[in-house]
Amino acid sequence: MSKAKPTKSATKWAVLGSPRFAAICGILGPALLFGTIGAAIAVSASWFSWFNYALSDLGNPVMIGGFHGIPGPNPAAPIFNGGVFVAGGLIMVLGLQLVFIQRREKSLVGMAGGILFTIAMLCLAGVGVFNEVLILGHIIAAATLFFATMLASIFYGVALLRVRTSRPLGGFALVLGIIMLVTLVMMFGQLLPFTGAAIPEMILAVAGFAWVVPLSIQLYLGAGKP
């Protein structure tokens, strides 16, 4: 008896559900994110300061220099907002794959980490949609991004610690989660010696993805066994 050939729709979803495809998204997404930030800063070199501005000021489409800057079209805005949106969408594919993997492993803490990470990446894409002009949506998306990324690092780090071969990466993710927690306390507690948020935001971004890229490489090589 001959087997039925898979439909085009089934093939499409098989690709989207592939651990290796998710791993590629987990590598390309952070690369695109940091490349986008770098390009937006280069375009804004005449006014951007790490000590006086937030990274989101780069995405304000009607003000050069952020929410309280100089009125005018900001050439960095489409670069920043577009890149952040696409990067968030790409990395969200990885987040969903992590949820599936931890569900298969029956790890509740791992599933919680994967869900939090997926929510964080949805909010990352949301930062590109809700720029500083849409201030309420922007604050909600940015704050959720920061806290969900921190919690995801801690929860998923604990899950990785339970697997012997992943313990070094799990410990690394856990330490990075703690670094993010300290950074968030200092930023929201106004304990920083400068007014801008760009430096703590960059620390959060680097710490948030420093364990994700190695995990994605491990996922790609192991084909579903991070």
C-alpha cells in the first residue's frame, strides 16, 4: 500500500517546526538586532550619546534625539524599528521551539522559560511597532521585554542545569539572568550615575542573547536536543 505524499501545507509547517530552522532564526535574529542598533547609531552619530539617550530614541520617527528632542523626520527610525520588528519575529520562532522541546521533556520550569522568552520576543517586535510616539504601548512592550527576558534566562537556565550535558550553558544563562536583574533594579531604581538608558539597555540585550546564540548552535547541531 503506497504512502500518501505530504501536502504543500504540511511541508511548510514541517519546515517552520524544524529545530534547525528555529536554531537558524535564533542565530540570525540577534545578529540582525545588534546590526540594526549599530546602523541606527551610525546614522545618528551627530546627536546620539550613550549617557544621555535611550536606544528607543533611535526609533522615534518624528523627533531627532528622542521624545523630547528636535522635531523633524528621524532617518534612523525606519532602520531601528524595522530591524527590531523583524529580529523579534525571527527569534520568536526559536522561543516556540524551546516550548515544544521542554514540553516533550515534561519540564515545567523549562516550558515556563520558553513561554517567557517567546513573550519577550513578541514584545521586542512590539517595540518596533509601538515607538515613542505611541508612548503607552512602547512602555508596556519595553518593560515586558526586559523583565520577561530576565525571567526567561533564569527559568531556562534552571532547566538546562538539570541536563548533564547542558549544565555549563544553564549556569551561564542563570548568571546572566542575575546580571539582568541587578541591571533592572539599578535602571528602574534610578541608581545610575547618568540620565540615559542606552547603556543598561545594551547590557540587558547582550546578557539576554549571550546564552541564546550558543543554545541555538547546540540546537542546530543536535537537531532538537539543546
